[in-house]
Amino acid sequence: MQFESFTEFLNMGGYAFYVWLSFGVTFVAMAMIAIQSFIKHRNLMKQVVVEQERKARIKKARLQQQGSM
């Protein structure tokens, strides 16, 4: 479909409200998914670091315990 002017394009043949609302809802949903994914990734990486630090403390404690025996 070709439009005569940019205003006609924005009007979308009288269906502008529905067309632009659907674009807006889609954009918001995709943005929420991207933000949620970013937050989950960041939290997962924090958990990985905490787990690695915990394992390092356990290993250090075991080595100290074996050295004192």
C-alpha cells in the first residue's frame, strides 16, 4: 500500500489508532522481555561469583584442615 503523504501514512487509512497501538504494545512487550532477560542474566552471574567464592573458601578450609593434621 502506497501513501500520498506522510500524514496519510500516519493515519493508516483510518486505522491509525489500532495500527499504532499494536506497534506500541509489541514494542513495550519486547522491551520488557529484553529488560527481564538482562536482569536475570546479571543475577545469575552474581550467583555464579558467590558460588565460586564459596567453593574457594571450602577448598581453603579443607587444605588448612589437612595441613594441621
